[in-house]
Amino acid sequence: MHGTSRLKVSRLWQSVGYPFVDELRGRDLSQTNWLVLMFDGLMLWKDQTAVVAVDRAGQKHVLDFELGSSANKDVGLDLLGRMQTRGFGCKQRLYAVLDGSAALKSAILAYFPDAVIPRCLVHKERNILAKLSKRHWGELAPLFK
């Protein structure tokens, strides 16, 4: 925003952002029977990736996030460990949708060894489109519907 100093933004984050993160990370996750976990790495900046866990049992809920230089196994383990401490679990086998990351899959399997882990079709379609000539994109779309 024009005319806003870095100091003002920093102070705003300290007054609003920190309490929001504390409230998010303080939520009890044990009261919900989680059905699906979408576990994905999001690039925030050059060397900063957030791994975000989202539930889709009717609604999306951002459960937590972990910052790291990439969506690696250690970042995933830290995030899942914090979520499990807060009561995250499911009464049936966990259905975890990933973007194809072997590191995040390893983290999931460390906490949920019998998890069902399909590849996210949106990510798969993007990867295929990146390799196809644009003239063939129209042929691919109906296959993913």
C-alpha cells in the first residue's frame, strides 16, 4: 500500500497476525472425525514453502501450516506431529490427497502407515499440460472430467 512503512506493517502483523496464528494452532482437532486430508506445499517466496493441511469433510478447514525451504519430509513431519498433538486423527484409514511429493508421502506414512494416498488429479493434469503442445490441451480436458 502506498505510504505504508515496513514498520507499520510489522506492527500490524504483531498485533493481529501473531494472535491469529496462536488461535489457529491452539484449536482442538480431536472433536472431528477427519475424513480426507489434503496435504500440499505452497510456494510463498523464493526459498519459503508452506505445507498446508486442509480437511474436506464437507468444508475446508486450514488446520495448520509449517514453513520451510521446500515441501520436504522434515517439514511434513513437524506439521503432522503438531496436528497429532492437537488431536488430529480419524476412526477409519486416512485418505490423504497429495501433489505427488514423495517427501510428503513419507511424512504421512510415518504417522498413518495404512493411509490411502492417491495423486491429486488437478496436479496431475497440470503436469501433463506442461508437457503437451497447447493444440492438444482441448483433448485432455474431457479425460479429467
